[in-house]
Amino acid sequence: MVAQLLGLAFLLLPFLPTSLVTFTTYAVQINHNGEVVYQDTSVYGVVGKAVILECGTTLPDMYIWSFTKPGTEAIKAVVYDLGRGPRIQKLAETLGQLKIISNSAAVSIEKLPPAAQGLFTCQAFYDIEREPKVYYYYVHLTVRVPVSKPYLLMSDASPVEGSTMWMRCNLENGTGPIQYVWQHETRSGNISVFAQGNTSAINVTDVNRNHTGWYRCVATNPVNSESSNRLWLDTIFGPDIPQIDVTPYSMTERGYSALERETVSLLCQAQSNPASQYVWFYNNSQVYTGPQFTITKILRMHTGDYACLAQNTYLNTRSKKTISLTVYYPPDGPPSCSVQPALNHTSLRLLCSWPGGFPSASLRWTGDLKGLGQEEADTGQQTNPLSNTAILLPSEGLKSNNSLFTCMGSHPALKQSTECSTRTYVPPALPVCFAYVTNNRQYLMLSCSWDGGAPKALVWWEGPGGQGKGGQENSNILILRYGTARSGKPYTCHAKHPLLVQTETCRLTLEAPVLLTQRRVVSVYEGTDVQLTCNLRANYLPVSEITWFNNQGVDIQDTLKYTLLRTSAWANLTVRDTDETQDSGEYRCTTSNAVGGTEINVTLVVKRHPMPPNATLIKVMYNSRQRNEVELEWQVQNEEQGGWTGFILEHRLVSERPGRRGSSNGSKEEMEERIGPQVWYRNIIQDPEVRSHTVGRLTPTVTYQFRITPINHRTIGHSSAPKTPAEPRYNMYPAVIGAAIGGMLFAAIITALLLVYIIRNRNNNPRLHDMLFGLQHSQSRENINFPEDEVVGGSEGGIEDIGGSSSPGPAMALPRAASPLTTPTSQAPSPGDDNEPVSVTITVKATGS
């Protein structure tokens, strides 16, 4: 099957239709009837760069890359892979650095040469072993060459204005289509597009001076864009009619004017290339060569005609211009206008002054002058040369607020008249009064101002007890010694303006400060922080700093105990970590101003927290035989009601146990000296839910006492009764049982060994054997033949019947022979049964003395 497919592939290579070398893209879907699938793509590459030619999206089982040069029909193999790895052909060396991308059939060509342009065909074979599928991928590779750096040529780099010239943009390399853009850069650096198109040459007709500048051409193709070096185009023209600039500039009816004894500069400029040569003439006499003619300290005798001649030596052309210069000196600066009050601020006076100048300036007033008489109006509108003028406007002639009066001044040295204006108007607001105290608190300043208005208003003070001050313009300050101000009495400021009939007033009523507080009595529990407030009621008069004094009458400053937060209108005191005995009492807040002082008291009541319930130790015991740790447990009365925040667990050394390891048996004084004073050592427990605690690192030879005390914040409750730790309990039952069992086992073993020994040695110890095992098979007998044996037995305690109850004393049963004292029911042994044993019971009663 593989050979058949390869044969089909190479048979198809010579017969590829030439119509496939187009840039159209089409694809035929895979048919399951064995039809070949074709796919056509176009790829663009750049000379010297890299390009990738794709052969499907997945790696085929076999593939063959071939190349067809444009204009030919020959198909030549470039690389193939028949399942054993790619094989690159010699033809690939002429197409660039060709290599296969791993895990695909795509081809990468680096350093692309122009010869690589053409048709690349990839024949791909899939599923060869099952149902083969064949794909033909036609890749049309177009190799583009970037444009090289162009260079610019001009037919004439210095054309004369009005002539014709051409420019050409030359290239060595570059594939088309190529677009050409011609750029023009002016002397100021502005760049604009002069021309553009697909031709490399342009013609410029009717060259003018605006064409002067730098030129460059930009060549662009689909690969890149390159710009040529710029060339300078210098247009020859001129000179134009000269332009004369006079500095300083001043025009009159007859021409230019200049101020006497100033430096006058005459600058002649005529557009020309190359630059013009300039010659100056004064009243037809040559006086200077160059573009700028400067006259230092010009005098009136320099008045006359000045001409500038401009020449272009390259074209041998010239032009000329003449001006007239008159030397004047006007008054310095503009006129000065003002309006002033007159007749104790009941009338107005208009003043206009413009001194100096030659000839003298002419001054005249314009504006609302209807209230003046004819003679006064003529004076106010004087047109003859005057250095200053003044007009008095009586109260009857004052009309409305915001009137404008203008003084017009004219001088022959000025092109137009110069004027100054003044306006009369009432201050826009009412007078403003306020008081302030100097830094050293020596004086109280009462200030009154009525800003604005023209002319300025007259302001004066009137106060109680003759405290006042005469009139001043615009503002007035009354100075009083600190503490001499009259409390509750008004101080009046009067303000008068010529445009108003009535005077305006403002008043200050000085008052001592008033302090306020949110609560006069503040109650808190001890241990908390509390804030005491002190506010100043709205008061315009500045006050001293608000000061706090504590319950001991001491001025309070910022410390760890007290925190002050203050502004000019209030001061808040924070008492931290309050204590019943230390912080309870009256706190005083004080302040003062220039009129008087005030204070306010705030009572702070610090309460103790309620007494906590009692606690009792229910367990105090060592937790080991080492006696270095004690376990304690306690309980609280009425736990459901609460009322405690923690506990104080205390212990103290009571005595030292003598004879212990590590201790000596000294005297009592030496023992007390080692133990030291009986001081309770505290251990604070802050968790109110804790009911047990272990105290460690104790001395084993020392006897301790422990007690528990509940606390509620800072309130300490009653201590429990001291208790000494108990020794730990031990369970002896297992040890006793173990010892008993061990003893029994040991006794049983000894008894068994003894019995075995007696049995094996019965002949050596017959009596011991008979005593333990009886008299069977023995010939020994014990006969009681004498009555004294029984008498002796009776004298010791009497004889009881066999089977009777024994006395409280000890009794011992021994074997004995028959006796005449035996009860009648006893039968004598038969004559022939001598070997049978006789059972005799002897009871002995012993009484203790």
C-alpha cells in the first residue's frame, strides 16, 4: 500500500496544472471514497528573513515537499519523510537554510533568497495502514526585496525665483509597487509633504522663495520604507522693498518721533537671497553701512529724513525706503488722577497732574460735571496746555454712587491721547468692628475698618467714660489697657463718606467669657477613663487659654494620668485609670479675657466596684510524692449571679520538715531564718471562669499554706481559709492481695516439699509420719492405766464428754486409751481386736490470770 501511494505521488508531480500557481485559496473536504484533497495558500517572505511553510495541522505518516520554479513546469523534490525521518535534497541548498519543524511536516526557511520564490507542494499521506488519505498542499511563496536607501538628485540646487527645475529619487533595490513621497523641511523645522506618487522624478515650475529648505524622498514598498539624506534647495531672489523698524516706536502726523536723549535704533530689513547689503542716508547724505543704524542720546537736531538702500550683489538688484523722524520728549509716564474728600468729608475734589514734556501736555476732565457752574466747567474742561488741574465738587453736585471721572492728556509725541480715570463709590459693605489682645496681654485693641470706597471714609471711636479716638481714614484702632474695658457698655465706631448724608456705625459690647459643661457631676467606676468637658460660649472677644485644675487645685498638664485636648473654644480633660481615693473630688475649669474671668466646677465621683462573692478551696493536694507541685480547686458562692472578674491565688511558707533529704536538723531559729517572714506570694488569675490551678516549683521540704481571694476589677473580696496541701492518696489493696497470694504460693511449695521429704524418710522419722498420717500399720500404743492422769486432767479444768461444747479457752484434742471414766454408752473393745486404735478426746481449759 505504501509503495502504491508513493507511486501515485510521484506520478502526479509532473502533471500539476499551471493554473495552481495563483494566489486564490480553496480547499476540498476529505471524501471517504479515496479522493485526494487539495488546499491552496499564499505566503509572503522577505529576503534574508525566515518563513514557515505549513503542511497540514497534524503530522502525516509520510510527506513529500517539492518545488516548481516560476515559468517552468518541472517539479523537483526538496525534502521527504517516508516514515524514517526527513531527507533534505540538494535542491534545498539553493532555497535557503531549510529545516523541518519537529513534530510536524512544516518547513522553516531561514535567510530566504530570491530564488526561493515559486510553488511549494506538500504531498501528505494519513492512515496508510487502514484507510489512506492523501492531501496536496500548494504553497505559493512570494519573496519580496526591501527597498534600499534612496539618494536624491536635483537639476539645480540654487535656482533663481521664477525658474524651473526637477528632482529625482534613485533606488538600487526593491520590489514593486514602490511609492515615493517628497518631504519639505523649512528653516524652522516644520516638515510637510511636497509631492507623492509612484514615479521617481518630479518637475518644479515657477520656483519661489517658499521652496527654499531641506528636501528628502521616502521610498516605500510592502516590505519596508527608506528615507534619503536631505538636500538643501536655496532659491535666489530679492531684494524686496525694505522695512524700517524704529525703536522705540512712536508715530506722529509727520512720521516717527523719538524722545530726546534716548537711544534710537533704525533697523532696515529687505527679503533677499543672498542677504542684502544696506546703506543708510540722512537727508541724502550717506551716514552708515549695515542693516541697523543706532543713534545714542538722540537730540532734537537729529530730526530729518532717513533712507535705507538694500542691494543684492548676486543679481545686481536694489530697493530703497525713506522715513521722517521728529524728536520730541513727552512728560514722563501717564497722567495721575485722584479724588479726595473736602470740607470735612462733605465734598469731593478731583485732581489731575501730568508735569514735564515738550511741548506741554493738554489736560481736560470729562465725566459727570453737570453740577458745576459755567466758569467752573470751563476750567474743568481746559484745553490749553496745563501741567495740572483741580475741580471741587460741592455736596449739591454729587449725584449717585459709582461715578466715573476721566482726565484726558495729549502730547505731540504720542500717537493718541493718554488718560487716567478715577471713580467715586461708597464702600460695598458696612463698617467692621472687632477686638483682639496683644501677645503680652498689656493692651486691648478695638479695631474698626470700612474698607473700599473712593475716596476713603472717615472713621472714629466713641466709648463710655470718654474712651474714644478722633477720625482717621479707612480704619481706626482704639487702644485700651488690658483690664480697663467697661463690661457690658457699648463702644461705637462712626464712619462717614462724602457720598452719604448719614454716618454708618458699628458697636462692640465687651463681656466676660462664659463657660459651659455637659455634666456638672460625673460618676464612674474606678479603673476606667473619664472625660470632663468645658466649652466656651460664643464670644467674639479673645480669651486666655482654657485651664483645668484637678481635685487638689493643681494646674493640669499632659501626663500619663491626664490628657488635655483643647482648642480656642473648648478644652476636654481625660482622667485615666480613675481611683476612688486619688481622683474623686471637684475639678475646676477657668479662663479669662480683657473684661474678666470665669470658672466652672465639675464633680467627679469615682465608685468602687461591688464586693465579689466568697470563694472556697475544695482541693489542695500534692500531685506527686516529690511534693514540688500542688493542685488546687475552688468554688464560688452564687456563681449564677456573677460579680467577679478574676482571682488572687496566694501561698506562703509555714515551716520546713526536719530530717528530710537536703535539710538539716538545726534549731527552730535557724529553720525560721531559712524560711524567712511569712509573706503571701500572689498569682493573679484574670479568667473568671477558671476553677483550678497548679502551683509548681515548690520546695519539697517546706510546708505551704494556700488561699483564694476573688476580685471584681479593683475591689478585692474576702480571702478563703488557708489550707495546707494533703499528701497524695495511694491504693494498697492490690499490693496486699499480691503479697498474700505470693505468700500462699510460697507456703504451698514449702509444704509440698516437706510432705515429700517425710514420705520418703518415714523409716527415719516414724513418729512424725504417724503424727501426720495416723497410726495405721503401727504397733505402738498409749495406755492410760493410772487414774492420776485423769485426776490431773480434772484438776486443770475438768473433763467433758466427747462431742460437748468447748469452753472459751483454747482446746486441743489428743488421742488417748480407754478409761474407767468413759461414759456407759462406750463399748469395750473385743478381746481379739487388740490392734484397733482407741480414740480418746482430752479437753483442757486454760484461764488467763
